[in-house]
Amino acid sequence: MGAEDVVRKILKETGLLAERRGYEATASKYLEEAERAKREGKEDEARRLLKMAGENFEKAGELAERAKSYKAAAEHFCKAAFAYISAGDEGRAKGLMIRVSDLLANVAKDYLAWGESNKAAAFSLVAVIILSSLDMDSKAADILKWAKSQIKEGAKARMLLNIGDKVISAVKSGNLNALTEAQMEVTAHLKPLLSVVRGLELSNAIDRAFELLNERLKGRTAIPQLSLSLDGPSSVVPGTEFNISVNIVNSGRGKASNVILRLESLDGFEVKSPGSEILIGDIGAGERVTREFTLFAGKNVPPGRRSIKVGMEFMDPFEMKYHMSGTLTITVTTSEEDALKSITSELEKRVKNLGDKAKMLPELLRTALSPILDIPSWLLSEIKYGIGRKMYPEVRLLINMTEEIIKRFEEVLTKNLEGVFEKLASEIRKNAASAIKERISRAVDTALKDIIGE
């Protein structure tokens, strides 16, 4: 190549670099404007600006690729892909990330030619992670196979490629635990190496790829989701036995295994049966299970509130262990009469709360509900002064009836209150955009008057 050819090449490369930096600067400006639009609540404008930023980063990447600056091209395409993802264009982002993986394979080949086996292995691993996150498992396996056939030296290089094996194996088996372990190794060993070669955008791409991998595996993995609730008497008398029920629901899509219940705290009560531990075994997806403990309130248990804590352990399909617990509060009273007073007092508090909620309703709704709001009051009077003087089982029946009515009222009132407060929030949102304090103040006053009914 003659001197003139060398000069032309230098000028061409200089021109491409200047043009590339121009696209970078434009893209960065669009990103700043997009952030400003988001802060102002202009979501459509923000998405438009993000797409324009992505297009400019993409052009910068194409110029870098033409100049055979593959690492720079990969970083520009990563920036473009992230901008498209933020704009909601996942399809366009996926296409770019495929190009990124191809460029990284070329970067790995260049480093291998220069005798940099660690860096060659690092960029091969990045390509494997990105391709795996895009459901391109076979291509990821091909790149890893090529890298292992070409990179023969260096303990660190072999370790990085072994991480690639772990990622592919975790994805193939759907093992979230194994994927998490691989991600920890990537953070410990791959990212520090990328920082040496100024691979910040590639580190961000790896984080995004692992997010996608986690979503992908969770979508196809059957994971159990157990909930625990306790039922029992609100009060007991010393010297009596009572039962507490433990209700378990698996609302997940996977089986929970080795499920065990344990009485973790009795607070003065004694276990009668079946013991302090119940082995349930497996609970399948959608299953409901109930188990009972029979306890005894000894004659020496002092009166007052006591808490019983029940713990539950189980394992998911990947043998990860979980623990949760529930607590039931029971009042120890000196007699059935005291127990009745305690229950009635609690119901009276709930009725008062109903009345307080009702005061916050609009006048029309409050008037419509006023006849039925008195029902709990006369039921409580019956409990105290009427049937309460007769048989205890009948009192229990009446208490259950009262609790059910109060529960229904609470649901009705809560539902209507939510509607009223939503109206208040709507008024504030509608007027807040103008940033005129007087209008906001008037909107709040109007809504509050509507709630109070004045």
C-alpha cells in the first residue's frame, strides 16, 4: 500500500469515527430529553425520543462495524437495544442483541489470534449468556463448543467457559437455583475482566440477559406458593381443651414437598394431640389442606391474651427450603361469663368502626344503609341481655351470626369508600397538571365535602 493509500485510509477512518461520535452525541441528547419527558408525565413523547436515541446508537454501531471495531459496535448496539426496550419495542431489541452476539464471537476470535485466551473466553461467555436469554440455545451451544475447541490454555479461561456450561445446563433443566449460582460466578469472575477492557455496556447487557433468563425459567417452572392461616376460639376458660385449625393453600403451579407443621410457641398452653409436630408430606398445586392441634389451658394459666405460633417448612422442586409462620391470639378468661363479655366487647368495637366508616360516606348512601347499620346493635343487646342468659351454644350461634353480618357490612362500606376516594384522587390528578394551587385546593375541598356529606 502506497503512502497516498495510507493517507486515504486514515482520513476515511477519521471521518467514520467523527460521524460515529456525532450519532453517539445525538443519541445521548435524545436520552436526556426522554428522561425529561418522563418526569413531566409525557409517556408517548418519551417513547418517541427513546426510539430516536436507539436509531442513532444503531447507526453508530453500524459505522463501528464497518470499521471492524467489533467491540465498540457491540456496545453501541447494546445501548440501542436498551433504548428500544425502554420504548417498548422488544422485537427490535432482540434483533440487535443477536447482532451483538455475532460481533462478540468476532471479538473473541480477534483476542484468540492475539494470544489473549482469557479475554477470548470472556467475550465468548457474554455471547452465550445473551443468546441463551433470547431462546437461541442451539446457537449459544455452538459458540461455546467453538470456544472450547479453540481455547486450550489458561485456568481462568477454562473456568469462564465452564460458567458457560452451567448457564446452558441451567436453562436446559429449568433450574433457577443453578442459574442464580452461575450469575454469581459471572459477577465474581467475568465482570471484573470486562471492566479492564471497558465493557460497561456489556456488563449492563449481561444483567438484562439474566433478568430475561429468570423470567423465562419462572414462566415454565412449576413453583409452589403456600399460604398459612390459623383458626380457633377467641377465648378459653382455664381447665378446658380446645382445637386450633391450620389451613394451608398451595396457589402455585408446583408441588410443595416435605411439608411440616410445628408448634413454635404455646405461651403457657399444653399440647394434647397429636404432638408438637405434624408431618404432612406433599401438597400439590391447587390443593387445600387442614390439620388440627388439640391444646389444653391449664388451671394455672393466668388470664389475659396469649399467642400461639405455628411454623411451617417445605421444599420446592429444586430442593430449596422455605419457612413461614402464623400467629393466633386467644384470651384466657376466668369463666364463660367473662369469655362472653370479651367477645361482645370485640364485636362492639367492630360495630363502632362500621359507624365511623359510615360517617365518611356520601349522604345518600349513608341514608340508604342506616336501617341495616342498626342490626348489629340489637344483636349485641340480645347477646348481652337476652339469649345470653340461657344456653352457651345458642350464644355462640348468635355471635357467629353477628360476626357474619358485620363482615358483610364491612365489605359493602369498604367497597363504596374506595369509590369515593378514587373520585378524590381523580380530581386531584386532573387538576394537578396545571400546577395551580387554588384549583387543586378547590378540587380537594369539593371531594371532601362529597365524602363527609355536608
